[in-house]
Amino acid sequence: MIRFRPRCALLIAAILFVAAAAGPAPSFADALFTYGYTPRGMAMGNAIIAGVDDYSSSYYNPAGMALLQKPSFGLGYLATGDTLQTLETDRKIEVDDMQGLLIGSSIPLPFGAFLTRRLAFGFSCFFPNGVILAIKVSYPTDPQYVLLQNSGRSLSVAATMSLRIIDGIAVGGGAQLFDNTSGRIDATVDPNGKIEATVGQELTSSYAPIVGLMVRPELWTGKDSSFRFGAVFREKFFTRYKIPISSYLGGVPLKVKLTAVSLFTPRQWIGGIGYGRGGSYHYELDVSYNEWSDFPDPNFDIDVNFEIPLLPVEFQDSKRYKTDFKDTVTLRMGGENKIFDGDNIGFWGRGGYTYEVSPVPAQTQETNYLDADRHIGAVGFGVELTGLGDRESNLPHYFDVVFQYHYLERRVFKKNTSVDADNPGYPKIGIDGSLWAVGISYSTLFDYE
Amino acid sequence: MKDRKATSRASLIVAAIFAVILLFFSPDAAANPFDSFGAGVRANAMGGAYAALSEDIAGAYYNPAALTQVHGLQFEFGYHYAEPHLKFNNKPVDVDKNAGWQFGGLASQLLFGKRFTAGANIFIPDDHVMRFLMLPRSEARYVMYSNDNHVLVANVAVGLEIIKDRLSVGFGLSLMGDNAGGVDMQVTESESSTALLDSYIKPIYSPIVGLWGRPLRFLRLGLCYREKTEIKLDLPNIIHIPELDTFEENSVSILAESEVYLLAESYSHFSPRMIQLGTAWDISSRFLVSADITWQQWSAYHDQSIYMVIELEGGLGELFDIYPQTPLEEPDFKDIFVPAFGMEFVPIGRELWTIALRSGYWYRPSPAPDQKGISNFSDSNTHAISAGIGISAKDPYGLIPKPFSVDAYGRIRILEEREIIKDSLANPSGDYMIGGNIFGVGTAVTMRF
């Protein structure tokens, strides 16, 4: 009989880690950073990286997949809204309400011999309604909810693998996938006024690695309840937009190169500690360090080449703006408790709280990036069904709902005297209001035939 | 007996629900490398005569109903490569290779006592997730191979048994994205240039519906309908130029405020509506033949050349004359029938491993009419001959619980020589000859649990 040595597991774990960390340039941003992934996780304040044990492991902590006993599959629906308002200005800014479908699965692979209960595969997807990727870039001085307005504008897909090193300790890794847009527009109007054109556009994929570790001592001590630990690293991601427009008007070149970066989500280092008892309760506290200081200038970088014959005109390229965002620490706490345990039905109550510090500095200069510290509270309810009346189901069924509320602290910025009076944020501009999200999901565990 | 009726009725209800869901999706969507190069390694080796077989992830494309033949969990991961060697006037022309990863999974469970299988099949091209290349109408291109195959395609499908082992229905969706939106730009002489962007890629879905039956123990029949797919591109870009006044001290305006409007419109990634009818005959436990015929509605094909609108308003409009581009004409493609044949022979069938040899053939008459006018949509009647091998093995050490397989295929596609004779001697393209070959290979590993 072949025995699996922990050293082999560590080697495979290292390979998984390196494979994940070696992914190409970072990419994309998503609604999941703002609201969370599943109703269960959201209801627990997204403080779940040490205790996640369902289809959402692939997103919250991929290491957890290898500690599952059975494959798990889930799907759900999320919807969000807001009451955000700008203060001290007449400008109104619309934030798109977002709805979308979530799908995920965590699948322990039933290998035999030394790989028995060792490897797992999973994926997590979020599909905003009607959007695969949408990029909106505003004028630099336009007031904008710079971190919130793009939440529902990108599809999110992650594929992950997980390895159980010993009972109760697992590592996982994978990548989130997204696209960059580039292309060209070549149009010529010849001296006779005839148009000839070629247009090309392409999406190229990029990946952002995710790496996780989970420790659940109760799985090797055999105790009913114990502390649980988790750690997750998520690489930053953003999407690039690059389109050069090249046109000739009767031999006169009008060339413009446009590049922009959008949908930024920061690199995250998350640690969590929880205490729980399988099938009864779980409480957790997570801390996340978010590297927002990498936030790029979200405005267009424009390179203009347009010379009008006989007119001594030189058009200006765009100006670059420093963002000076700061790194933040996010505190998340939450828990769930089985409040009723019947023969073939159980009810779960959940609650959570998150404090999200705004990385956006005071907007005293030309830009008007509006954001504020957020207090996020959530409550949720879950039903576990293993049969109806006397009839037992061959699969367990889980139904979860959540209501999440984000309260933004009122924040007003006063402009410096160097700022033009026609700046939309002059002399003062601020933000106030709230966001909310509701979600519902169904999930199940199944057996291999 | 009552139970059997009840479960059949339940299966029909579930099937009807899926059918209704499909009706809500748009019938227009994007094109498909699966149409051009086939889906799955075994299916490619058997010439795509696969509507009655579809026992792997290729069934998400060829016939979702036949997926009910799959038991348990199945993952497939493979790579496909096709290299064109096409010619104009017997000289090689540069047509992009088509290569990428194809992978997917299937999961099967019993639902109301009937088999229910769900799965996905995804093709990710090497170079881009999606590419749009819009050329002028007069530019010669191999219309089947120039652009439409450079796109990610995801097929998701479910199969549901109506009568156990005898009759199934299946539904699927082919997911793609269309592209719209553009830049609104201000280029100025006195200040830095600025721009805003509202660009989006929306998901579009193309339904696939299948029916599969086994009327006799050795005979399988399959019928599959795949909806037409097509993207309509609409890319507007606007450049605003303020009034130019180089002699400020005299307040003389030398160029009034102007606006350059560039709109690129095109159709792209067309795939015809198809109805595929197939049969598979198990002549013995070691010998299988299949034959399919597919109707392809190419008459719905739109000219995929670019239609460019350039408008100059204001001062620039007075400097340059622009005449609108001549509207594109319909290309008058015709509907075709494509016959396909496949066979599989198992010369070695041991307890621990088996080897299967496969071959296939299909013939596609060209839907493109004679290119007598300005357009040059090059295509000719095509023969494809393929061969493949599949090795299936059981793991004697018990590491892998079910047989796994490694499959490979090679294919040559021969485009008959076709002479293009123009109506007018003044046609800038002149007369020319087309033809050539496309070589393709692919391999995949399939794991079953």
C-alpha cells in the first residue's frame, strides 16, 4: 500500500502556490468585493474564510474544498440598490443597480490510494444581468462614486484546486479570469472624399491568483467543537482599455491613442479565526489588509496627433492625476447558529458586521472621487431540508436568504483655493447615503454513483 | 405503473420548463469555432457524425439530449490546433491558425428516478478571448476562417431522460458576447484633452435543443437544432474640437467649433441555424458506425465587411468633403446540406485497457456564390478526412476509480480549387484561383469518477 507523506503534500502545495502566483498581469474588479458572494457568506458579514464548507469555498477560501466530504453545488441570485447622493452640488450621479446570478461548486475528487480524500476542484461564477464587461470612464473632474459605480459591470469567474495536507489542514489556489480590451480603428477619407476603413478589436484574458490556507483542528482531534483558522491572498486586478484611432482626412492625419484602466480591485491579505461546532454553530472574526495604494489614475490617457495644414495649432495630450489612495484594514465579524433542528428540517439564523474604511483621500484638488467609510450590517436565514413529511430526500437541500445594508458616513470635501471655480466640486462636495443588497440561493450536496 | 407515469410526467414538466426558459433568450448570438473545427476529440476523429453519440462533453454542442448516456462525473481537458495552408492564385496566403484549450465537465444524477445530466464545454483560443476584424468589402478573405473562429465559446447543456435508456431530451445554450460603445473625446489646444467612455460587452445566448433515442438495442438516433448566431457591432466614437483662434489679440476665429463622428458598423461571428440528424449503429461490441446530415441556413448570412460613417460638422466640415460609403449588399449565400460519416473499431479490448481506432469524413458544399462583383468572400467545396485513436485504461493501483482515457485525432480539410471570374475587366481584384488545405490535430484526457 502506498502511503502519502506530508512532505509530498507540501511539495504539491508549493507547486500549487507557485502555479497560482505565476499568473500573468493582474486583472479585474467585481461586485463580490463590495457585497460578497453567497447569501450565507454575506449574512455572516463575509467573515467566513476559516469556516466555509460549501460550494462557495472556491471564492472565499479554496483550501476549504479539500476538507469537504461530498461535492457541493449551489446557485443563487443577488440584487442591489442604493440611496447615494452627492452633497453641496447639483450634479446627480447614477449608480447602476445590479442583479446577477451566482453559480458555484466544490468537488472533492474521489481518487483512491494515496490521493484518497486529498484533492478537490471548484469554481465560482457571478454573472451580472446583461453584462460580461462594461467599462465607463468619466471626465477627470466629474464627480463619481469611484469605487462603487462599477460594481456590477463585470462577470466574475474563478477556478481553483485544493489539497488536503493532513486531516484538518489544507491549501488551495487558483485564479480569477478576466479580459482586457484592445484594438484599432483605421479610417481614411481620400482627397476625393471616399471612405476606406478597417476596424479591429480583441479581448485578451488575464488572471489574478488566489491562494488559501485552512486549519480545522477538530478534524484531527475528533472534538465536536474547536477554533478554526483561515488565510487567503488575492492578487489585485483591473482591466485595461486601449484603442488607437487613426484617421486620415484628405491626407491630414488625425490620430488619437486612448488607454484607460478600470474596475480595479486591490491586492488583499485576509486572515480569519473562528470557533464552531459542525452542524450547530460557527462564529468568526476576519481582518483584511487591502492595498488600495496601487489604485491607478482611472481617467483616460490620451495622446493626440492632429495637425491642420496652415494652422499653427498644437492639441494637448491628457493630464495625469495622482490618486493617492491609502491602504486600508477591513474588519469583518459574523456567525450562524442552528436555531431549530427537526427530523428532516433545520433552521439557521445568521448575522454579521463589517467596517470598511474608505481608501479615498480628501478631494481637495481637481478630482471628485466620492467615497466614505462604510458600516455594513447583514442578517440572514437558512433552511436545511432532508425530506418532506415521511418522505426522505436522497439529497439535502439548503435555501438561504440575506439582507445586507451599507451605511456610508457623511463626508464633505472642501476644495483648495487653487481649484477653478468651474470645477463641479467647487467650493465643496460630499457624499451621503446607503447601499443595500438582497440575495437568495439554493444548494445541495450529492454523491458519486 | 402509476409511479412510472408520474415520473415520466415529471420529466416532461422539467423538460417543458427548460424549453420555456430557452424562449426568453435572444435567438441572435455569436459564432462558433465548434462549427468550423468541431467539438471534442472523439467527435472530430469521427467526422462530427456525433448527434446520436454525444457521450462526452462534445454533447453540449452536438446533442445535449444524448448526455443522459453519461453516468457519474466526467472531466475532459484537451488542446486543438488547426493550421491553414490556403492559397490565392497558387500562392500561400496568411490566414491565422486556430488553436486553443477545450475543456469541460459533466455530472449525472437520478432525478425522480430518471437520469439528469448537466455539463459544460468551453473553448478558449490561445491568443484572444474574442477578436473582431472588420475589413473593407473588396478585401479578399477566406470567409469561413478569417475571423469568426477567434472567440471563446461556452456551451452549457442539460439532458433529461423521458423513458429510461430509450428516450431523452436536452437543452443547451451557447454563450458569447457582443460589443458596443465608444469614446466621446474633447481635444483642445489650450487645456489637456479629456475623454469619457461607455463601452460594454453584453452576453448573448443561442439555444440548442436535442432529442435522442435508442429504438433498438444496437441503434441510436439523434436530432439537434442549433439556433443561428451573429453579432451586430456598433462602435461610435466622437471627437470634439473647440473653436480655434490663433490670433487671440485680434479675436479672429479661423476654425469654427468642430465635431468628428466615426461610427463603425458590422456583423461578425456568424454561425448558421442548423438542424443535425444522426444515427449510430453498434454493429458489434467492437465496431460502431455513425452517419449524420446537417442542414445549414447560410442564406441568413450578412456581409461582414465594415460600414463606416464619418461625419465632420462645424469648421472641419467646411475644409473636407466626405461622401457616404456605398451601403453593403447582401452576399446571397445559399443553404447547404453537410453529410458526415464516422466509424470506431476496438481492435484491443482487455480488462485493464482498450484501444479504439476511429475515422471520419464530411463534405461541405460551399454556401458562397460566385464572387463576380466587388466582394471577395472566398470559399470552396470542402472535404474533411479524419482519423484518431483512443486509449482507455483502468488504474490497477486504484488511484483512479473509473477508467480514464487519452484520445487524439488528426484531420485534413481539403478546399477544392475554385476559379473566381469577375464580371468586369476593370474590377480591381481581377480573376483569381483559390484552394488549399487545413491541417488539424487535437488531444484530450478524460477522467471519470
